[in-house]
Amino acid sequence: MAVLAAPVVAAVLLLTWAAYGEAQYVLYKDATKPVEARVTDLLARMTLAEKIGQMTQIERQVASPQVLKDYFIGSLLSGGGSVPRKQATAAEWVSMVSDFQKGSLSTRLGIPMIYGIDAVHGHNNVYGATIFPHNVALGATRQAALLSPRFAKLLPFFTNREIRFCLMFLSRDPNLVKRIGAATALEVRATGIQYAFAPCIAVCRDPRWGRCYESYSEDHRIVQAMTELIPGLQGDVPANFTSGMPYVAGKNNVAACAKHFVGDGGTQNGVNEDNTIIDRRGLMTIHMPAYLNALQKGVSTVMISYSSWNGIKMHANHDLVTRYLKDRLNFKGFTISDWEGIDRITTPAGSNYSYSVQAGVLAGIDMIMVPNNYQSFISILTSHVNNGIIPMSRIDDAVTRILRVKFTMGLFENPMPDSSMADQLGKKEHRDLAREAVRKSLVLLKNGKTSDKPMLPLSKKAPKILVAGSHADNLGYQCGGWTIEWQGDTGRITVGMTILDAVKAAVDPSTTVVFAENPDADFVKNGGFSYAIVVVGEHPYTETKGDSLNMTIPDPGPSTVATVCGAAQCATVLISGRPVVVQPFLGAMDALVAAWLPGTEGQGVTDVLFGDYGFTGKLPRTWFKSVDQLPMNYGDAHYDPLFPLGFGLTTQPRTY
């Protein structure tokens, strides 16, 4: 569909208003006016019902155009796995979003809704989208510039500690993450959606946490660097930008969301949504710094964490949400709860919903991800305002922030999806970028049983090779959680290339590739294989279901490694969202590669296995020897890792 430039729209609107007479002029509809003036004008026209509607975000499955119109709903979302239909096309998504938006635009004031979705490693809810590696993998990437001979010449001028700092922290690749953000924004917009619940800027301090793969690193400096996803999603802020203001460059960008404020990665024993026990200085120096970077880059929204800080639920923490984030850091976008986040202020969740609404809104949460019982939420919040429990000033502050984001991103001028962007979904350039991200994120932990006899890179011209393991030909396992379904899934869940597919595509036509998921020892010994590639790892999980006390990979992964590596030269590719127990099997392996959760582009793995590119990745987090060491992070007094933060062997590309 044709989209008019904002000045043209403004001119048309002004001519229309002129035709109806001066009395019909409506300032908030005039795109030539400053955002703050438009917000003030619109807010003054709104009833309490319209204001509370803007603060309400509901799930698409309980929504309809009529519901949006009747309740003045400000925002919709798709939860994990919530789609128009299984394998829905971009056109079907656009049609759905358009119908909802028409309901919003038919209201008295015509305030467009904003649609949010968890696009956390690409547009991962949508069939056929490019699925990028999860954040933990991106935290392992390195900038080529700091690998150059020019940089190497400077090394004699640094101390060992300074060199280690440079290699661990300064050499990550935030530009790659920014490019991923830009590609993700285009794919999200291709489905008519304008708002991504990303990035997660948690600093995961304990890998037992089920969301650790959503964190770039255990070190806040790496996480801070990776906030470049925000200008990727939203666009670069202009010169002289005021930190804390929301910014979205245009209709090819989406509003971003820094999450989960704050301390979500520091919970005791890595228990999801639990209590982060740390003093204020620790909170500010470990978990808070990335939020300052996010605000400097114009992040539009901040999602509040389910977790508590020293026993106080973050969803009810006025000191941090209002006094610190909004007042001290000058954040002017809007805060949003997590899914049923205010419900969980009480124990058990939802046991006193009236109190939860009161506590959450008074803490400073502007938009509530309800997401289902919106009638109850609206009724209770309305009653609280009418009874003076929540002042109108708090409602006006919330709505001002929501409208500010909507006006800033041009939603009033371009409320409807652009169907011409459908070809952005899963486009080749984005898949090539994902493949690049995979190969840059792989970390080589072992290469040969002795240092003088490396196994990698592998020969493409071996007569016969074995590919084994539960994860070798399973795209769902390869992508992990938050892929198509909330918890992820198994099998050919979307469009992509498994590692087995990639091996077959990479080797010489004369090479025989045999796949056996879990072969016995005799099969391996008598198979005449030049070498074996074993691909095993964790099964997909999300949030609490990923919390683990033993940190082991599920059966038959360990036995497959033991059997195959005991009978043939083997390179093990580990698919996981975090470091797991490997020490018992390490001696049997000839090579070990941490491939994290690489996404749909399996060829990124074989690009490096076979030497088209060298290994360059460095661990974004400490690899423990045993779980009884946890939590253990770089700099701790008891630091005794199997592989330290920043570790990663390198190889050179093979010359054919």
C-alpha cells in the first residue's frame, strides 16, 4: 500500500480541517506540531475510561475490533505461540493486525493501538522468519578489528590484565548485534507489528537460571556493549539527543523494550522470578549499567521484572521504578509489566488482585500486560481512581508516556501495516546475516587430544563420515526456547537448515555422510568412518521450566558421546543455552565446540567446522567444573573454572 510522507499527510489534514472550518482543527492530529504539544492536547480531551484503556495491554486471543473500540484498548500482544493460525503468512498477520487497528481507529479520538511481540532472537513467533542465535551466543562474538595485526602490535604496551580485559570485553561485536536488530525490525514490520519486547539486558550471574540464554553475559560490560540491538531495532538517535526520551526512526523500525528491570539475572540459586539478594551498590554496578546505555540510545519502553530485590517485588518497587528510573535517570518512555506481572505481587499470584493493581500502578508501571482478564483490571483501576486510592496525576503520567511513544514513532500518521514489506520475512540477506552470527559465536573449547594434533578444521573430502546425536537433525532443538512456541518445540518447526543438512551441503560430492542418531559401538567401530560429528545438548525450555540444579544434558546425549567418541575420532558440537556439565566426557572427545542455540542457519556451524572460516568466539560466561561451584563469576575469590570467561581457541581458515 502507498504510504504518504508525514509532511504530505499533514498538508492533507490541514486542508481537510480548513474545509470544515477553523472549529474542526484538532492539534493532536497535526503532524507538524511538536510531540509534547500533541500529547498535551490529546490527554486533555480524554475521559478516564479512554485513559485507562491506553494503560491496558491484552492478548490477541481475547481481543476483537469491537473489544478494542468498546474498551479503548491501548495495546495488544501475541504471547509465545499465539498466532493467527499455524504457519500463518505475513499477509495473514497483516490482515489480523489491520482488523484490530481499524477497531482502535474507530473510537471517538482514533488513538491507534500498539502491538507487541517477543521478537527476542529474530521474529521467533512467526513461521518462516529468520531465527538468529540467542543472546548468549551473540555475547561470544568478536570484532574482526581487534583481531588484526595492527592490534597485535600494540599488545606489548599493555599489562597482562589489560590484554585480558581487551580480549574479553572490548572485542565483542556490537555492530553485528545492531545489524541483527535492524533485520529483526524489518521482519516484525513485515507482519504489521510495531513493538518488540527486546532486548533482554539481564546480567545472568548463575547459569542454573532458565533464562540465562537470554542474557548476553555474566559481565555487565559485555551486556552494555550489546545494547546496540536497540538502535538496530529503533534506528540511531539524532545528534544532541536527550537521554531517556523514547525514539523510533520511522515505519521500518519498531519500538524496543529493555528488560527485565532490574536484577532478574541475579536471583538466589538462579531460581526464576525469585529474590535477588544484593546491596544497592551491587545492584547498581552489576545489574543497572546496561539500562543507562539503553536510555542513552532512546529505548522506548522498559519492562519490569517478576523478580524481587531484597524481598521487595520489582512490580511494586516505587523507589526503583519511579524515583530511580523515571526521576533520576529521566526515562520518558513507558514502563510495562510482564505477563500477569502485577498478579504475582501477591503470594499466591492473583490472591488480592485489587491490591496488585494498586501497588503496580502506584509503583510507576504505566502499561499493564493484563493480558486476559482486562474487564476486571479496568473495573478495579477505575474504582481506585474514583475512590482517590490512585490519583489522576498517576494516570495522566502513565498515559502521557504511552502517547509520547506512539506520537514519536509516527503511529498516528502510519497506523496501518504496510503489506509491501511482506518480502522482508525470512529474506536471504537476513539468513546470511544469521549464518554470519552463528559462525562468529561458536566457541572452540578443545581441539585435539594433544595440542600438536588438532582435529579441526575437518576435511571435506573424507571418504565416509558419521553424523550422530539427538540434535544433529532437529531444527527445534537447534533453535531452543522462544521459537514458534513459547517453550520451543522439536522437529522441523519452521524454515531452516539443520546441522546434518549443512554437513551434507558442505562436504565433497564423493563423501558419504551417514546419520545415526544414537548408534551402538559396533556400528561405529565397523563403519569405516574417517571421523564422526556428534551433536547433542539441551532440549528447548523457557523461563522457569529451564531452571536446573544438575546442569546436565539429557539422555541419550552423554551415552551417545561416550559410545561414538570411544570408537572413532569425534568432534562434539554442544547445543545449549548455557555451560553444562562436560568434564566427565571431555577426555573422550577429540574436539568440543560450544554452539549455543544457533537458530535456523545450520550452515554457520559447518562454515567453521570445515574451515571456510576460523573459530574466533570467546566465552561470554564462565564454564564451571561442577555445579557445586555455582554461582561462580569472573573475579570471584573462589574462581576455579573449567574454562574461564573469555576463553576460546582459534583456528585459521583452511586453504583449498
